Amino acid sequence: MLSETAKQTLEQWLKDPSIDEETKQELTGLSGDTNELEDRFYRELEFGTGGLRGVIGAGSNRINRYTVGKATQGFARYINESHTGEGKPSVVIAHDSRHFSPEFALEAALVLAANGIVAKLFTSLRTTPHLSFSVRHLQATGGIVITASHNPPEYNGYKVYNASGGQLVPDEAERVISYIQDVASLADVKKLTQADAEAQGLLVWLGDAEDEAFIETVAAESLNRDRIAAEYSKDFNIVYTPLHGTGNMPVTKVLERIGFTNLHVVPEQAEPDANFTTVKSPNPEEREAFTLAMKLGEEVNADIIIGTDPDADRMGAVVKDKEGKYFVLSGNQSGAIMTNYLLSQLKERGQLPTNGAVVKTIVTSEMGAVIAKHYGAEVFNTLTGFKYIGEKMNAFEETGSHTYLFGYEESYGYLAGNYARDKDAVLAAMLICEAAAYYKSVGKTLYDVLQELYEQFGYFLENLQSRTLKGKDGVAQIQGIMTEWRTSAPEEVAGIKVQEVLDYSTGIDDLPKENVLKFILEDGSWFCLRPSGTEPKIKIYFAVQGENNEDAHTRIQRLTDAVMGHIDR
């Protein structure tokens, strides 16, 4: 039986003259599936701090052109109120390779245009970091990108950006959410036709000029550009997979621009594919996503394998270990390697600033922080989400207090340079390939470098577990898990005393309030519980520091088993 809320909302959709007949027929065809209709209509698709993300389909709790239009109507009000410059406000819009991404991008553009905002829309798919860069480069008032990152094919999403090129932080997002809630009905969403928007100069198409600006800006962040073509490139092989997403063009162009010549793109995954046909999940955090790339890597004797997710804001890397077997670097390991490479190179050239800063999230390994401090950089912690790293970058830029050097999070997101305010897999692909080529020139692989870093700075090891709990019941389950751990915190875990409990929902360490719990144990290990802001899952992060590799693995397994045994009981 449908809840009263779902029943009323469904009836409103079926009667609304602004909703097309095809959508109504889709809903009518589900009349016998009460559970499906309940899930589609028991709530509005939640607009979180990052925007919308949900399953594609008809309904208030689905992503479709109506929910995109309503969100854009609220965002348009925010943009008009935020605009302080001369002329009309403008918003840059990009989209990935997913189902309906081009349609949703155009829908957003036409709603913005109807609200007097110039929509600057890319002619075809572009990466999320390209969007962030372009907002800054074109001095726009904001940005929108249509993407669901590495979610399954049935998902899509809608992320919004402020004038700095960063995703909205909580106080900004709360304003947009309130404006969306003020849109009483779908009939209140304004929209121009494409012809009218173009004729009025309110729909502008972006292309080659913006691409060149982005490619050259990223390439300019190279530390050894002059030596790659001259010394490194000849016997250095790269295998790359864009996993059917947006990364192919920018990643290959940047790598070629700085001098790499032996670049092999996985042919089966080179073209955009909304179904991500060759992988279970288009996620470079997972070893399975690299199956075809590893096969090609063996054939061409690759020195490094890299992959980017569908919107190319996350980058994963694979290297060979001492036995010649493929070793997938974790986000923390790649981050530590890039931090060390970047800071050591700057120091060697006498270019390391005295007020340098490295920024990471509270669930990211401390290994990168220890390395950064070794080189004299100050380390700043933020909540999870690159928008907070971007916010720190803005503060540094405004005050001049620090020089931003590198920011990263354990979930494979990295950024060096001030050209964007979101993680950039294009930059990360360039930086880690450059690091691998440099170290090869002195007789080391990235695996060798990682072992040396462990020897020098400590055997840090991390783990991540997640539990996906879909639908209305799943939301309640996740809330129940957080409530239990918040109100009944254990005194010890895996035989180790709990030294401190950090409840970020209360607002600590000058950070915004967020539903995150972090437990720090007496031996320095920690674990953290965080419901995802964009997916129906809860993530549990673990970190330890061992006396050696074997000890670290024993500690992490013991800690993981103890915590997950309680959660899964």
C-alpha cells in the first residue's frame, strides 16, 4: 500500500499539465508495483551539498528532466542573487557520457536562460575538472555538471558550483535547497526554447578554445616537462583506460603535450559508453576495472597503468611489484607518492615556498601529512569532499597566508595548482606518470618508492568498507547505525582502548557540522563512520601504523573485523 505522501505526489504528477505524456505512461505502467511507486514518490530526490544524484526515471525521487529543471530554478535564484559584476550572470555547464546527460545539461541551460542567466554549454562531453577550471577561466557566476561519477549505469547526477569553481559548501547549499523548496510546483519552472535562448544570446556553445586553455593550463603544472621528451619518454610505456568516460581526450592530449610518446589507450574502453559495457563498475578504485588495462599492460610491458572514472575527477594507478605482479595503488598510496615527488622536486630546485600547504581530508591517511611536514609544509585537514579543500584554497588565495601545493583525499582525488577547485584526474594522471618516469630514470619503480617511504616515514595502512542500503528502509538503517555508535560508543575496540571520539556533527576543529564519527584508539589507529552524501551507503574507514608491513596488515585486519563484526551483526 502506498504511503499518503507517495500517493499524493504521484497523483500530482499524473495531473500536472507540464509533465509529458510519455512520463505519465511510464508511471501508469507501474500501477501494480506498489514498492516501486513508493520508492519513486515517498520523498523529493534530496539535494545535498553536492547536488542531486539518483536513479534515472520518472518520479519525485528520481533524476529526470523535471527534477533537474526544478533544481535549476532554485539554483538560478541563487546565481542571480550572487552576481555582483556587470552584465548578465553566467553559468558554465558540462556533462559526462551517461544516459540522458546531454538532455539534462540542455534542460538546465534552458531554465537558466529563462531566468536571464547566460548558459555556457559545452558542445559534447567534458570532464568535471574542466568544468571547474572553465568557471574560473571564463569568470562565470557558477557552474553545473551532469554526472554520477562512478555510480552504476542506471544513475545520473547534477552538481553545482560557485564562482570560485568549487562545489557549494554547506551554507551555500542550504540557500539553494531553500530556493528549490520554494518552487511550489513543476509548472513554476521557467524555460525557454533552444531557438529563443540562442537568439537572445542566453545560450552560448563552448568548444575548442576552452579545451586548449584547459590542456595547456594542466600541462603547465608539469615539473619535468623539459626532460620528459629529451630523457624519459623513449623507453617509458603508459597504458591508459578512460573506462568509457570523458577522460580520453584530455588525458592523452596532456600526456602527449608534455612529451610522452608511448601511450596505449585500452581500445575496448576508449569510446564513451553509458552502459560501461566492459566493467562491473567504472571505478578506478577497484582492481576489476583494470582487467583489460592489465592485459594490454602485459602485452606492451607497461611501466604504469592509469585509469580515470567517467567524469575524470578520480584517477587510479597500477604498478608492478618486486615479483613483476600488478599492484593497485590505493588512493592514500598514490597521494603519498605524489606528495613526496612534488615536494622533493620543488625542494631540489629551490622552489619550495616557506609557507607551503598540503590539504587532506579527515579520513585520509596520515602518511602524506608526515611526508609534507618533513619538507616543511603545513598540513590542513578538512571534512570529506573536495569542496572543503577548494574552500581552503580560496582562503589561502584571499589572505596570502599560505601557498597551496597539493590537496588530496583517499578516494582517488588529487589537485596541484590553483587553476581549479575540484579534484582533477587529468592532472593526477600527468603527475603520477611523470613521477614514475623520473624514478625509472634513477632505477626505481613506484613500488620501490612506496617501500622506501614506508621505511622512512612508517608503515601506514588503511582499509575501507562500505555497506549499500537502498530505499526508504536503507536510509533508516544507516541512521540507526550512526545513532548506536554515537550514543553507545565502545570503551575499547579489538582490545585497544578508545582514547577519543570525535563527533563532527557538533562542529569541531573549526569545521562545518557533518554526520561523521571518528574513533581514535590508544595505539594511534583510528576508524571513522560516514554516511555517503551522494549514495545510499555508509562508509567505514580504518587506519593503522605498524612496526613493519606484516604488523600493519595484522593490525588493520583485527581492527576491521572488530568494527564490521559489530555493524553486520
